[in-house]
Amino acid sequence: MAKGNEKEKGVKEKVPAKTSLLAAYAFSSEGLPVEVRIFRRPADFVPKYEVTIPGIAEGTKLMLETKLKGELVTEVKLDISEILDPKKFSEVKSKFLAAARKILERNFPSLPDDKKGILAVYLLQKTLGLGEMEALLADDKLEEVVVNNAQEPVWVYHKKFGWCKTNLKLKNEGIVYDYASLIARRVGRQINVLNPTLDAHLPSGDRVNATLFPISAFGNTITIRKFSRNPWTITRFIKSKTVSPDVAALIWLCIQNELSLLVSGGTGSGKTSFLNAMAALIPANQRIVTIEDTRELTLPSFLHWVPTVVREPNPEGKGEVTMLDLMINALRQRPDRIIVGEIRRQREAEVMFEAMHTGHSVYATLHADDAAQTISRLTNPPINVPHEMLDALSGIVVTFRHRRFNIRRVLEFAEMTRKGEPNVLYRWDVKNDKVKGTGKMSTLADTLSLYAGMTPKEIDQDVDEKVKILNWMVDKGYYEVDQVGRIISNYYLDPAAVLSAAQKNKDWDFKKV
């Protein structure tokens, strides 16, 4: 529900004595001003994330929540099906906002219109949303928002400072349950004593997991993994040193020539984000079908793209659509490229490799810590793919999250040999934070020679050209998914024009086709 437009402002830097201020900034949550201070006390192991909504006194909050909230629910005549229908969510919000303004006009007639607008949004978020947690969901600097129980504060994972305790705490376990139940109802699910776990998503795309006591021994929990409002692109990854230009250029060359790649890594290492960045390198004249558990991928708006999402069974156990169902269906849609959110089961992997063998380019993610472990996971239970099938895969990208340094890096890029074994070409060196070449390209070079007619020298030249273009895009600040996608697609139409712009360091005209 929350959508943040962050603005760096002169937030007052008042913090408790004997603390060190780490950051202070402000942003907007649907027009509601929010201020954040992050500081660390000497005795604390983790930073404190303090969120405040300036201009709303505690007495006003109490009146809004106890009296006016009830008036709002009574005033807006809506059927429960309208409230729970995701397609009508914006319409429902508009009706609630209009009603909230009328109620505020009656109760606070002398209040300025801008103040009424702020109070109306606050009232709306308390009625239809997750209350004060909506402010956390609007902060683009956060990756996770976590409720462990009602006895301790809400936790957040900050992109720069890692796990932080907030100054927010839900009043009781009933409220935690109410929020989890609200989320479940919006996606046609239930969470209760008989079904004490939930995997769902908010209208914004944020992924939600919830558990109820006694499954979670300390109390009811909610874990929200935020959907990236600004999708990661290959240029953002280069800028942040997550991937080197050389590796990015080689991956681009593989995608250009329709070679299948797998992105592996541990939990939270950025596998899906990197898969999203790779998708923008696909030509605009090819059809793409994506298959996900929850919608996380965001491709350039002009691509020929069909996004599909699995569906959980209803309370009666009917209506389920699995990832396997979607993969088999995707093969009937004449796709040029298939992108799979994550491979977990044997049948899914078998269909994926069968698609590769029948001429489809496939890109997917898998949980594994390095290239060798990726092969081990693929060829052993529960996935158990025959070793002979692996030769359809051209390369493996391994992403890595260094928790102590709070950084993400591409740990390895490996080609697949004819025997289905990984040959690591590039590996990240943690000591100097640089990627080093570790092997000589063989199978990948043979494949590019066979299908693209490229000699080893031509491969090196092509990679060098792509490195120049990528570095130019980074220098120019072309980080948005549509910007990257348009330049890449123009490169496929007229590589000389894009290369010339990069060599001359010219600005790109995004208005032209």
C-alpha cells in the first residue's frame, strides 16, 4: 500500500545523549511526511531505527484511532469483496480518502487543508493498511520489515546498516494476527489455527510470510521482504562493484547469442535481482515468458513479455497452479526466452533442461554457494537431474553476500564443459575486492564459434566493445531499467551507433526508437 518518494531533508539531528548518529533523512508515505533517525547507543549491539510522523500529536492520533476510524468504516459503504479485490484496491482507497476528508472537516473544521490531507492518509493507513508499519514499507532504504512478536519492537533490515530495532511495537498478539489475516484475505487465503503459516504478497508486490503461535514459540510473526521499486540493472551492479564490467560483458555476450545461464547463490545474495538485470539484456524482438512464485521481476516496459505467477490452492485444496504447470504451459506459448524465478524440484528442473535441449534460452535461479555446489545440487536429490542433461547449460553466475562487510558480489562465473562440469573463468578475490580471471574459456568459445561464427579474437573484441558501452552507461548514470533496455535494444539494431556514442561519450537520445 505504501509508496515512498524519498527526499533528503534537513531532519533535526536530536538523538539521546551518549549516542552516535548514523543517518537522518525524510521521505513521504503516500503524502504522509516521515522522518527517520538511525543511531547507536554504546550498550546496544544493533542500531536503533527511530521513525516519527511530524505534525500529528499523540492526542490527535488517539482520537483518530478510537473515534474517527469507526466513523470512517461506517461512512464508506463497501462490500467485503470490493475491499479484498486487488484490482479495485486503488478505487477503494480513493473512496476511503474522500470519506476521511469529510469526517475530518466535521471534526476539525478550522484545520488547514494540507493538515487534513496528512490526517486523512494516516487514518486510511490505520483502517485499510498496516498502521504505522506503512511508514517502514515506504522507506526505499529498507529490505525487510519483521515482527517477531508483540513483546519486542519491530525489526528492519537497512541496506546500509543491516538489522536495526525500531521504536515501533504492536500492542498485542491480536493485532499481529489481524495484520496477517488482512494480508491473507486480500489474496484469497486464510491463516488460522488450522492453517498457521502464510506465504502471500501485498498489493505493492512486497512478499509476506506469517506464522502463528504456537508454531512460532514466542508469538505471532510477520516477515515482509520489500519489492524493489527501482529494479536492479546491470549498470547499477557495476556501479556498486557487485559485478565487474568484464564479467557483465561476457554475460551480455551469452544472452545476445541465446545461451542458457543459471544464477546461483545463498539466501539474500541477490540472485533474483541479478536475474532481473540479465533480463534487460534480451532483444526487444523476442518473446519472454517469466515464471515466479511471487512477482519480483520488472523488465523494460517495451519488451514482449508475458509474466506468470503460481497460485496456491484455496482452503478446499482446489485451484492450485504450480510452477511445473506454468513451465509446461510456457512451452506452448512460443517463447524465445524463459525466465524461472527459482528451481526447487526434480520435475521442474527436468522440464527446464528439456526446454534448453529443444532450443529455448532459459534463465533461472538456484540455491547454491558456488559453481561446484550448483552442479552437486542439480545432480543429487531432491532435484536429481541426470548429469548428461547439463551440457545444455552454458554458464553459471554465482552471487554472494558478505554479511560482515554488508556487500554483495558476483563470486564466480563458470562455463559448463561438455562433461557437465564447471570451469570457473572469473572469481572474486575478497582480499582486494576485485574479480580475477582464473581459467581459459574453452567450451563457451566453441559454442560461440559454432553458432555465432566467432573466433577467440572476435570474442575478445566483442567483450571489449561491450565493456566500453557498459562503462559509458555507468558514467552517464543510465541506471533505470527502461534506459538500460533501450540502449541494449538499440545496440542489437545498430551496434556501431551505440559504440560510437560510448567512444565519444555522447548523451543518448532516449526519444528515438
